[in-house]
Amino acid sequence: MIRDILQFTVPNISNAVTNNIEILVDQILSAKKENPQADTGALEREIDLMVYKLYDLTYEEVRLIDESVREEEYIMAEAD
């Protein structure tokens, strides 16, 4: 199990991507602090799409992880 995890590569992440993810996480935390039942799904989805792009996943690979992702949505998502 540990050996399998060590085989994963970690992508180089630009400061812009890091900042964008931090902003989204801050928005999620703020919304949840204000209302624990707040729907932060759209913000979480943005983070998911950014991570898929960072790992250069194809649309087909993304669909294995999340069947609800539309191709247009994935194409338009920005990683950096």
C-alpha cells in the first residue's frame, strides 16, 4: 500500500493555481462557518476540476472518477 502511494507523482503547482485553490477553500470555510448546511458543491467542483487538470487527466479518466463531469465543463476548466 505505501509502495503504491510513493509511486504517485506530485505536479508542480504555480503560485497562481495555489492562490486560486486557497481562495476557493477560504470561500468554502467561510460559507460553512456562517451556515454549516451551506451548499458549497460548486466551489468544491471547481477545486476538483483544477486538480484533474493539474494531473493532466484526460476527460475519459476524469469520467472514471466523476461520471457527472460534462466534457464542455472539463474543457473550460482552468488549471493555471
